[in-house]
Amino acid sequence: MTAKLLDGNVLGQKLRANFKQRAEELALLGTRPGLAVILVGEDPASQVYVRNKVNACAQAGFHSEKHAYPAEVDPATVFAKIAELNSDPKIHGILVQLPLPKHFDSDAVLDAIAPEKDVDGFRAENVGALMQGQPCFIPCTPYGAMKFFEDAGIAVKGKEAVVVGRSNIVGKPMAMLLMHAGATVTVCHSQTRDLKGHCLRADILVAAIGKPKMITADMVKPGAVVIDVGINRLPDGKLCGDVDFEAVKEVASYITPVPGGVGPMTITMLLGNTLESAERAARA
Ligand code: GUN
């Protein structure tokens, strides 16, 4: 079997066209969706992600601003900027790119963002609301992954889903979304015994580990839907996911490529969350 590709660039463009149109409609009423991105330090991957987020805003007709600080900045400076952005009516979403340098308390920084502008959905209130099934902002990466199922008509209800990785950014919210959609969810992580045994039971397998090509073809049930959240750089400079794409695509029914799968969908859903926030603000 050769799996069908779940193409994040194609689906992302489709959704972004809708977001752009809604942004234009909102602009006629006097509100332009606005995103502020805070970047601390010189991590090359974070710089690329932030650039992509800012460019995506421009293409969708959103206002965006980037606030970049050197790694050794006093956290008080960043807290002061967040406070300013919290009360800035031009800004509907505030995103602090993670990871932050070690001298930052990341939870405290995220908690400083006004809940109604937390477009990453990382604040405790938003995490709790998601857990209760009443989400305000859904974290962008798992949100983007769920859009693939919806768009391709892949049923989630009643399926066995296995999420490999238990991070706050991906693994935990992904498991929650799959559970709310009716899947029976198993979360595997670094302490899991018999990872292969768990993975082989998965109708839907989500890899969010951060280890190149760790999910091999012998770990995938024939016909499974495979979502690869990993973005790893190989010694030759090429990007690859957490899934051994070439081999697994011969076993799976659907698979996301890296690059061009979940990555563009993360940015798309960031635009979606920022737009929703602006629409809420305009209605208020
Ligand atoms: N670092 C890696 N992924 C993300 C994300 O989705 N949001 C933020 N803010 N930082 C990240």
C-alpha cells in the first residue's frame, strides 16, 4: 500500500484563504486582526518559526509585530512588554516563542499573557477549558493535526489512537482532542515499556517525540493514519520527522510529510486563533 499524503501546504492554503476573507470583512468593521510575537535569544529554529509566523500574518492581511530580545535580557523587560501588549487594542494574540532561555520561568511568562489573547492556548485557564471540552484557544499544532482528519473525512470516533510524546505543547492537548472526538487514546512517552506493541494497535498514530525517524514501518499497523509532528535536522542539513516516512508510507493509509505536513498547519491555526480572538473583541 502507498499512503495518501496529508498535505499541510494545500490544506493550510485552503483555510488561510477563508481566514483572509474573514479578516477583510472584519477590517470593514474597523478591526484588523493583530498578532504580537516575542522572541528571546538566537535559537536558529525559533528564528525561522517566528519569521514564518510574521510572514503568514502579512499574507493573510493581519497586523503583526515582532519583539526580539537578546538571550541575556532581564525577564522584567519581557514582562513589561507583555503587560503593554495585554492592553493594546491593536493586538488580539500574543505568542512567546518557546523555548525561553534557562533564566526564565516559562510558566510565569505564559501566565502573564491575558487569557483572551493567549492564542497558543498554553495558559492554565485555556488548558483547563480544553480538558473540560470547552476550549477557548486550542494549541495550534494539535488543532492543525485534527483539521487533517476533518478535511480528509477520516473518522476518529471509536478508533484506537496512540500519541507518542507527552509535552504540554503537543502530546497532552493532542490526546485530549482525540479523546473528545471519540477515540480511545493511549499516551506513550520515554518511560513506556513496549512502545512498539502500543503503536501496532493504533488506527491513528501521532508521533511527537523529537527523535528522527524513530517510528519505523514495523511499528505501524497496516492502514493506520500517521501524523508526524517531529521536525529534526539531520547531519546533512535535511529536515526529517519522527517517522521513517519512506518505509512507513508503504504501510499506512494516510501520512503527513515533513516538511509540508503539520508545520504549515500549526501556523495556519495560529492565524485562525488570532482571527477568532479579533472577532470576539470586535463583538465585545
Ligand atoms: N515552540 C515550539 N512550538 C511552539 C508553539 O507552538 N508555540 C510557541 N509559542 N513556541 C513553540
